Amino acid sequence: MDKDRYHHGDLANALIAAALAAVERDGVADLSLRSLAERLGVSRAAPYRHFPDRDALLAAVAARGFEALCEGYETALATPGNGVQALRAATRFYMDFASGRPGLHGLMFHTDFLTRTPPPAVLIPPANRAYDLLMRLVSATIPDADDRARKARTITVWSTTFGFVALRAAGRFKPFMRDPLEDAEIEAAILDAVAPLGAASAASPVLEGVARGLGFLKAEALETGLQFRTDRRFDVDGAA
Amino acid sequence: MDKDRYHHGDLANALIAAALAAVERDGVADLSLRSLAERLGVSRAAPYRHFPDRDALLAAVAARGFEALCEGYETALATPGNGVQALRAATRFYMDFASGRPGLHGLMFHTDFLTRTPPPAVLIPPANRAYDLLMRLVSATIPDADDRARKARTITVWSTTFGFVALRAAGRFKPFMRDPLEDAEIEAAILDAVAPLGAASAASPVLEGVARGLGFLKAEALETGLQFRTDRRFDVDGAA
DNA sequence: TGGCAAATGTAAGCGGCGACAACATGGGGG
DNA sequence: CCCCCATGTTGTCGCCGCTTACATTTGCCA
């Protein structure tokens, strides 16, 4: 019988898989290395042969999550057409990812240990790659923007999508609304805030108008976007 | 000497204050009721006379946070002018609040126990009030929108601002960018995504166009907004 | 092929924590 | 004035992260 072997065989990966399942089932706070070890039929100290501490295991799980996220972003990037459909596909994928694996997504973004400086080393490459892919996706929708505008827009898009899935996962929307919106309705609003249809391809005059304004996505609005915004601030917002 | 009294006097509030300070200093994960009790010169079990468990104390601290947030929103709501300046002021306040008290903000939004159903009872009234105030702030910037559009826009605004402060607090932006944007630059982009200048008061034709389109804010864009979006999806987005 | 060193797993224990139970204290209302 | 009960204390249990000392297996090299 394999289970009676002294050596497990692939305890590191088994731990990651078991941790992912446990996090998905009970949340990250209730995860213990002892219970994981017991579940895998291994002694309490065995996990420490593969991960220096609990946070290192969680970081490894989160790294897998970022890799999965990158995969989704890459397939989205291959979406034909102008960049808008690609960004919408990526955003959809991200929303599905976060709602389909809430534990993993929470581990990737909510967790305290991620905020420590510096972040765990295993996390940096896949997280960097996810950011790069997102920036490419966003940049394709604002072809004429300069680098700073691309960064600002990427951060805005990232903030909106992440904020939405985080708040939804936390169940923040329904309790506060009588007659709450349908999930699909909210998702559509988020999608349109992130990558409005018609932004890079004029579909109709109305849509074109929407696209023109929405988040300074179109070239003419963008070209001097940051400048006029900065200038304006002293005139209008400075009074606030 | 007061400190030698058998009864503390106001242990409940002292615990909340000490917990807030400890969370702000070391993060929520490292907070223990024992250390709090010791710091207050009280036995380890004393806190349990005032809070049934650790989460209840944390919820009480979070409730204070939501009350502070409501205060800021209320003063923002009194900002003169059209609603845009008020929403911008509120958003500024929220960003300052989150960066000035990152521990408290994290407790209010990141914490696992908040996702449980139902949320702690002490949290519901102030959290509801914060949501209502935000919805009023947002609605003032889209005077012609109907109820569903207000809700959708509120959620979008909330997602964007929350996502931004959460990701910034987690230090997510700087590691991924060479030549990162200044904080003020990013904040300006977020502010413009949430409450663009000129949205409710036409300052210039260009700005008016921006305002018209931004997130189906104006009535004419909204009326058939959800329909055409759903229809479109099968045509354009469905290809993804 | 034989043996040895590194990799891997085990057993036991330390200190800290959340939570409960039984007991002690003292301040305010009858 | 006194006693009741909110408040605080001591003792205890179980779980956890992590470390140390020891046992077994694997794979590599002479």
C-alpha cells in the first residue's frame, strides 16, 4: 500500500493542493498546518521540511493563483478584434475567477502577509506577470496614450475590478440594498466602466459618445488628459 | 493609585482603544486579547466580560471606524456647489482615512469575520449609514438617473475607491512599476474616474462630452442602456 | 554493487493563544 | 447598612506554530 510508505512522495504539492481546498472550504484563518498534515497522513512536523512556515505555504498557494490568473489573461489577450473585447474578456475571467475560487482570490489579495515588505519571493514573478498582462490589455484600448496615462488607467481598471470582486465576495452589496441589483447587472456596469463598448470601435453615435467620455478612453480626450486635469484641479477642485 | 483598583472603570472602551492602537501598530493578525489585557493591567479573562470573543471586540472597533467614515461623508455632503465637488471631497476623505488609519480600514473591509453571514450586529447600522451617504453623494452627480442606475453607479464608485485604497495599502502598485506614478497622480486619476470635473456642470464642450458618456450617467444614455448592452453582448462580446 | 550523505518523515516538547469554569471583590441600589 | 451582581481573577483545557533530536529512505558515486 502506497499510503503506508515512509516517504509521501510529493508532499510539497500535496500540501499546496490540500491547503487550497481547505482555504476554499473554511477560509484562510482556520487553516492549520497540523490539520493539513493529519489529512495527508503525515506527522505534524513534516510540512516544515517543505515550507519554512505557514505563510510560506500560503504564499506558494497564492503563487499558483497568480499563475492561473496569468493564463486567463493570456487567452483573453488573444481575443480577436480591437482591444476592448480582450479587456472585457479578461475582466470577465477575473470576475469568474474571484467568485469561483473566493478562498484563493482572498489569499492572493486580502491576506495580511502579502502586505509585508518585501513580499514573499515566490509571489513576485507571477504577480509581476499578471500586472504586465493587464497593462497590455488596458493599453490596447487606449492606443494613443502615453506611458503615464497607461499606468494611471491600468491602476484605475485594476482598482475597479478588484474592488468589485472583493466587496462582492465579502457580501457587502446585498445587505445594504433593498431590491438589490442582479449580479449580471452589476457585472455589466463594471465591465462598461472598465472597457466600454465602442471605445476603440465606433458602433453607434450614442455609443460613440459614451465611449468618448468614459474614463478618457478615446485618444482625443486622452492626449492632454493629465495636463488639463491637473490644471483644472486648481481652478475647480481647489475650492473644495 | 487608580491602577491598583480591582475594577478598571471603563474596560470596554479601553479595550477598543487599545485594540485600535495595536491593530494600527502590528496588524490584526498579531492582536491577542491576552496582550491587550496585560497592556491594560488586567487579567487575561477580563476582556471576556465585555466581549464574548475576539471577533466581537474587532467588530466593535470596526464599528467605530464606520462611524468615523460616516462623519467624513456627512461633512463632504455639505460641500457647496453641484454634487461633483462633494463626491470628490468624500472620496478624498476616504482615501486619506484609509491611508491614515490603514489598520482600522483593513479591519473594516479585509477581515475574514466580516464575510460571515450574518455580519456582526454592531456593524450593520453604521455600515448601512455609510452606504446610504455614499449613494446620496453619488446620486447628486447623476441627477437624472433612475434608481437602478444610481445603485449601479454607487457600486462602481465604491468598487473603484475601495479597490484603490486596498491595493495601495497592500503595497501592490510600486513593486510592479518601474518609474511608478506619484501618489497624487494616481489619486487624481481615481478622482476623475469617480467624479469627473464638469460632470454635472458643463464647463466646456469637451468636458460635457466626458460627463455625458461617463458610465451611462446621463438619462439619455441610460434609458436603453441595459437592453442594448445585453443585446450587444451576443453580437460583440459574445465572440470572446 | 555497496555504502554514505542528503532528503525526508517522526516523536516530543515549548510557549502562546482563545475560551470556559469556578471563585473573589466591591460599588451602588434596596 | 448590606447584599447582589457586574466585574475581575485564577486555573485549566485544547489547539496551534515552531523547534530539536532522532529515524528512515533515496539516490549518487566510488
